Amino acid sequence: MKASTFVYPWDVNGDPEAAGRIAALGVRQVTLASAYHSTRALTPRHPRHRVVTAEHASVLYPTDDRWAGRELRPYAAGDWAPGDAFGEAAAALVDAGLEVHTWVVLAHNSRLGAEHPDTSVVNAYGDRYPWAPCVAQPATRAYLVDLAAEAAVRPGARGTELESLGWYGLQHLHAHDKTGGVALGDAGMYLMALCFCPACREGYGRQGLDADELAAAVREALEPLWRGAPDDGGWAGVEKLLGETNAAATRAWRDETARTLQEEAVAAVRAAAPEGFQVLLHADPVTYHVGANPGVDPAHILAVADGVVVPCAGGPGLLTPFAEQRRAGAVVAANFGVVSGMGGSPGTLAADAGHARELGATELRLYHAGLASDGDLEAVREALAGF
């Protein structure tokens, strides 16, 4: 059962022992960031630094001339990943005997939203989510498709994993985040993710909805939750709050918008990539879910991409819908956290991986070799050796 670990270029560059240490974990592959959002990350073993602050979303390689004259374009990294940081790290990892795949974060970019506010998701109250580009807007879609192709197909990479290729919503750990005071639940989060930018308002109209009336209905539906009423959860909860007709129409618009973007992005990557290049999506099997693992239809996405990376932090149950639709050769990778300080459980990795395999997982993803302590990494080595 093939295992890969996530890594940032700054975990490797400047540390001559990093690539060998990662290879010694027992993984065959590294999923190496080539386009990533802003973050503050520990580097607990690096000889030159202990904390890296990536101030904004950026690409970790030099861009080409496809962006010339375009308003929406990727941002270069600062001193946290200068030059061709991805290429430097990829070369070291390949030399250590590891297969390198790119890790590409797409519809999650706070700087884009700050500098181009019209690109952002707008909720029913008129609040913009600068971290969440609206994937219905033509210019934003074109930017994301071209970014996917460029950031995915880097020298030395044999495949890619596309994260955030779909809708993003309220869920976002912002600086000093204080959005957890009201338990919105699954249904509430869906309502807070509905976008009312001009492109989405037009899209709702094509579904037979009046956008102003829909926004008012969303605000009314959320009122009980703001007052502390329990969220019934699931799609039934959305239908109860918003009404079946409104709920179905919004979902039809959003599902189609995300599905066509995923098709376009995967096609663009394939067109730019050499033969045999693997394309996976980080995904959730519930189409109305949003975030880094956006919702997809399992049967559809497994007919478009080579497979999926599935979050298993809450248990491996999300694997089953993908496993049931898996065609021959498709990848269903179970993604487990192995950083104990961030809620991961490296000590139970062997058991968790075994359970995931029983549920249909074909590969493992481990988050994250650069962030984990020495003790966590030792637990990973033991688990992979025994497994």
C-alpha cells in the first residue's frame, strides 16, 4: 500500500539531511507544495530556522509568460521560498529515491481577495470572504485552470494533487480566528457558503430563483441558528431551513459550477503533462460540502481524474462512497494526520491504515512530515514498517 507524505519546500531546502530523513520513514512518495496559501509553520529540525511565515498565497517556482498582461495572476513567494524553491526541493527528494508529486492549492487565496475583492464569495449578508475566490466567475475560473496546469506540471514531478478545486465557504482558520461562537453545523455552514456575487446571482436566476428573494430566505433561515437553535445537520437540515425548492436549486447551480471547473482543470493539467502523469483531487463525497476538500460526486470525479485524496481525520468513513465507485486503477488515498500536536494520531496509524484498506483505500497520505516532531516521525516509521 503506497504511502506519501506532505512536505513544504522550506522543510527540505537548506537542510542536507531532510530528504534522507523523509525517505527513511518508509514512504515511496512525497507530495510537495508548489502553490500554497499563507501559513505559519514550524520546522522543528531545520538547521537554519524553526518557524517559517508564508505571508500570502504564492507559487513556489518561477512562473512562465502565460500570465503576461493578465490582471489575475499568481503571486511570487517572498523570502520563505525564493527562486525555484519547489525545483530545488524536488531534486533533493528524487535523489533520495522518492517519487515527487505536486501539491497545488487553488481556490483559497486571501491576497487575491484583498487585492481583487470582486473575485470573492459574497454571503447573503453582503460579507465578502477574501480567502474564497468564487469559482463561478469566468475570470477566476480561467485563472484557476491555468494555475492548476502550471503549478501541477513541474520538472521532476510524476503527478499532482489538486486541493481546494471547488467551492470554499466560511470555514477558514483566519488570523486570531473567532468564528466559533455559534455552532452553525453542517446546514448552517452550507447557508453561509452560498455566494451572491453577480455571477452567482445570475446562476440562481437560471435555476428559476430570484437572487434577492433567495438572499432574504437564507438570512431568515439562519436566524434560529444565531439564536442558538440546534442544527439538524445534513441535507435534510438545509431543506428544513431553506425549503426543498430553494435548497435543490442552489445545489444544482453549485454542483454544476464545481463539476465543470474540475473537468476543465483536470483537462488542462493533462494537456500540459507527459503521458502517465497522475492527477488526483482532494475531495469529500458530499457535493454540497466546501473547503480544502470540496464536495464531489464520487462516480463523476473518478471518471474525470485518476483518483482522490480523502480526509480521514474524523475516521475513514468518507472513503466508502469513493471505494464503491472506484474503477480499475483508480486511487483512493486515505489522508491521516500524523502530527500529534495538531490532532493527528501517529501512534494508531497502523490500525487506522488497516481499517482504511478494509474500506477500500488503495494508498495512504500522511500529513505532514515537515511539521511532525521526532517522536511522531518515529511512530510513523514503526507503523509503515509493520504495515
